[in-house]
Amino acid sequence: MNEEDKEMLKWLKVFNKRNVRIDQEKVQPYYISLIEKTIASENFGKTRIFTSA
């Protein structure tokens, strides 16, 4: 491992402490609503582009 690798490893360890897993099913409705609002505001109508399973 060279010096650059050692430096990168140090930052990787710092970042990994803050790496948070996101519950995609929990946040999906929020992001879908944002997408739909954006599309509706751009005069594309209010057609739902996603359906919930």
C-alpha cells in the first residue's frame, strides 16, 4: 500500500462512519410525490407516472 492509498483509506474510514442505510420503501412515496409535482408544474398534466404495488 503506497502513501496515497493510506491517505485514501483514512478518509474512507471517516466516511464509512457516516454512511447511513435508507429504507427505500419508506422514502419512496415522498420522492414519487416530488417527481409528480415537478411534472405537473411543467404542464405535463397530473397523470401518475408511478403506481404503488
